[in-house]
Amino acid sequence: MKVGRKRTGLLLLGAGTVALMLGGMTMSASAAPVASSFAARYAKNANLEAELLQKAQAESGSSQNVTALSSAVQSIETEAATLYSAEEALLTAKAGIPATSASERLKLQAQKRILERDLTGARAAGKGKEGKKQVARRERQLQIKAWTAQLREVTYALKHPRLASGAWRGHPLHGGLTALQQSILDLQAAAIHYTELWIAAAQSPTSAAGSPASVRGLAYGSATITIPAAGATSVTDSVYSAPVVTDGEGNVLSDSGTYTIAGPSVAAGVSIGAATGLLTVNPDATQGTYAVTYTQGSAEETVDIALQSTAPGAPASITGLGYATATIVIPAANAAPVTDAVYSAPVVTDGEGNVLTDSGVYSIAGPSGASGVAIDTATGLVTINPGATAGTYTVTYTQGNVNDTASLTVSP
């Protein structure tokens, strides 16, 4: 937002030109000071902001607040520059649209006075002897009607200047230009304010970056990697979300840590780039769960990566099925049914420990002759209707030849 001598001079010249252009208008007494005032205030604000920016950029302090404030200042300055360009374009457009004179209003006022005088004379003449003559009276009545209609038009035009062709109310772009100039000044004030906060934050004793205290946000593109077949090309998995390192004050630090990986006992065929975290999995890799750790100073974060064999086998184990509520109270007569949903989904694995996609079905069994209890075979949602049979129910999830169960108590 820094304004050089050349730009400032052009801006002041443009404002003066606008003031001269408005000189012949009824509103020129107020319009010229507004333009002149904007040019002076804009130049003053721009020079002040340039001085503050130079001081802020010279500060060596760095913190999360400093980064946020400098970003805010940059955004505000960009918006102000955009509006200033629009303001200059509007000034150019305004100069090309001639402002109308107040002479038409004066003409309408004079015409109104003449019509009012003629009407008064005509009405008075109609009461004399000449008015008794039928032809003269008819002509005078028609003339009175014509003058009356004209008077109405003139009076309406004077009361509604926006509809009048003379448009003596002022230049049509004046209101929009004034509002745009005020918006620019408001943005300049905001930029100055946030730049002062930027300087204060950079000079704060707490702004100096400290030692790493926290690492968060590490994530990989794939949490499960399929080991390539023998003779196939090695596969890789890269960091999808880089770790964010902060000190005790919450200041974001530059990443300078290292990645390490640990897997099952005597694991082989898996490596990691210490600087980038890039994982490489070879065809002879040991399947299982691996822990990738990013460490910087005394702070670290760990994520798990699962390696599974090329061709998952048949379901061999299902574990983990659980419901949100172990005991469900039967609703009263005429009340709405109640439901209980799966809280912990079953985990299906094959004989090699590879996690398989869930594709099983849910079923439910209760006391002999039980009624009023139903289950969604795809989702496991249990519905208890009024009048349901109380007792213990067993929900079973089955996939292939294996299953897992959970008990629910339906209470009266």
C-alpha cells in the first residue's frame, strides 16, 4: 500500500480536477471538499502505513501471532489496492459524464410562476361580462384546463427531481464514489491497526521461538499397504499431512526432525526416508503393524501403518462387536419404538492377520417365543417395540465360517 511521490501527485491532481468539474453544480460546495479530503487522507494513511510496514518487517521476532497478523495486513492491503483501482476508474468515468446545470430547475420555477399568474387572471376574467359569452367562456375553460395540466406537470417535476430530465440533484456517480472512498479509508485504518499489533507482537519477549514441545498432525496417504507379489516392483507410501511442531508458547517451528520406523520382531523388507518419511515396501516385507515416529527435540508423534499380504485369505477371526447400550428398557404402550446401534464394529481378519472388508450379516436370538424385537441384518440396528418380550438376547455377526456375538438385555 506504499504510495510513491508520482502516484500521490496523480491522486491529488485527479481530486482537484474532480473539484473543478463539479464547480458548476449546485452540490459543488460539498463535493469538492470530499474529493480533496479523500486525496489528502489517503496519501497520509498510505505514508504512515509504509513507515509502519518498514518497521514491522525489520523486526526479528517470529511467532504464530506475528505470522497471522502479517498475513492479515497483506490481505487488507490487497483489498484496499483493488478498491483504489476501482476508485480511479470511477473518477475517470465520472469525468466523462457531464454534470447537469441547475438552470432547468430555475426554468421550471419560472414556468410555474407564469402558469399560476395566467390561471389566476383567466379565472378572474371569467367572472366579468366577457365571461358570459358562450364562445369566449368555452375557449377560456379549455385554456384553464391546459394551463392546469401544465402546472401539475411542472409541480410534479419540481417535487420529484430524480425523474426530471435536468437532474439538478447532482452527479449520478457522486454517491457511489463517496462510499467507495470511505471503504478505502476504512481499510487503510484497519491495515495501520494490524501493522501496529504486528510490531507489538514481534517485539514481545514471548515471541522468540522456544524448544519443540508438541508435534501433531502426522498422517500417511494410506494406513494399509499391500505387500507386492514376488518379483513385482516395490511400493511406497508418502506423508500426506506433515507434522506441525510448536513450542511451549504455541509458536510454529520449522520442521527439522527425523522419521524412524519400528515393526514386528525380525521385520524385513521395509525402509523409511529419515528426512522425508517416505516408506518403501519390498516384495519380501514382513507383514504386520509398523509404527512410524517423527521426532524433533524432545517432542514426537507416532502413527501406525499396517502391511498385509498380497491376497487376503478367508475370514478366520471376528472381534470387537459391541453395542451402545447393553440394557434396553421396553417402551410403554403406544410409545415410539426404541433402538440400539452398533457402537464398536466387528473387525474381520484372515489367517495372516490381514483386515478384511466387512460383508457379513447380523442376526438376533432371544427367549423362546420372543416377539417385538427386530434387527437390521446389514447394519445391526436393534429395534424394541412396545410389548416386546423381556429377557436376554444374543446378537451375532457372521462372515464366512466365523462369527462374533454380543449380549443385550431387554428390560420391562
